[in-house]
Amino acid sequence: MSITISIVVVIFLILTLTCLLVPIRLQLILNDRKKSVIFSWLIVDLDSNLKEKTFELSLFNQNIIRKKFKKKAKEKIKKAKKRKRKLNIFDLWRKRDLLHQVIPIVLRFFLNILKVIRWDKLFVEVDVATPDPALTGVLYGGLCAVKGSTDYFLPHAHIKLRPDFVNQFPRGSAETVFRIRLLNVVAPVSKMFFAMRKIKIVKTFILEKRR
């Protein structure tokens, strides 16, 4: 009995280490013509085309599931976007103090993640914009700091940022292929989680959402 348990424990540890050490490969394409996410890990491949509303799941390079989501009526989509846009603007304006505190923590988290990512390709062009021009300036400054760090260890990356104080929402295009191990994500996620918990206004915001 003890031998069987030992074998099960050893197999479990081997599988856990494999899952933590084998890198995840992600390919993201976001522009006006195409929006897709391709996820590859171990024997699993996921291909989601957001533009065409399709989803594919493959195991061992064999297509297992292919699904196409039904497109909603254009009028319903436009109404939903308008409602969502109004709500976002209102929430951003009310919670701007929260954003001023959270943005540095989130940017620090992304910096830590960028250090452990293995990049195969990175192309980003973004017009930074928010409903609040002051917040746009803070966000643009923080993103420029992130860009400065990426230029150091990603000299071949193409990253272009432009502040936009006229529009209320960011615009741009991105294409990237990168690999990351789950083991390397544990420390950055833990740091951000404990940093967020220290901000009292974040706790208040979470409690309000639960009500």
C-alpha cells in the first residue's frame, strides 16, 4: 500500500513540476483587421478568433472542438456598447483616486512579468487616452517608464506610445508571441496581491461591488 502511495505521489510531483516548468506559448494579434489569441501548452492548443467569433481546441495537433459563436444583432451590440461606455466613464471619474494608487502597482507587476517572459516577437503602437486628461498623463508617464525598461532587455521590440488628450478611450494595434513559465508568475502575482490589500480604498471598492 505504501509503495502504491509513493508511486502516486512521485507521479503527481512529476506532473506538477512539468506543468510549472514547461513554458506557455501565447500569440496575440490585435488590430482593425484581426483579433485573435493562440494558446499552446503541453499537448493543448487553443485558437480563438475574436473577429470571426470562432473557437478551436486541439490535442496532439488534432482538432477536437470547433465552435462558432452566433453574432448578435448590430443594434443590440451598439446599445450595449453605449451603455458600457457611459458606465466606464462614470466609474473612471468616480474612482480616479483609486486608479492613481493602483496604476503604479499594476505597472510594477507588468515590469516584473516582462522580466520573466521570453519574447519571440513584440510590436505595439498605442494612443493612450482616458476620460480624465490628468489620468491620461499619469498613465502615459507610467507606460513610458515601462517602455524604457523594455527597451533595455528587448532591443528588437517595436513599441510606440502617443498621449491622446482628446479621445476618451485608448486605440492602437499589437502583435506579439511570447513564452512564460507558470513558476515564474507566482512571485509577481503574490507581490501585487499583497500590495493591493494594503490600499484601504481597494477594500472599500471590493465591498461595494459585493453588495
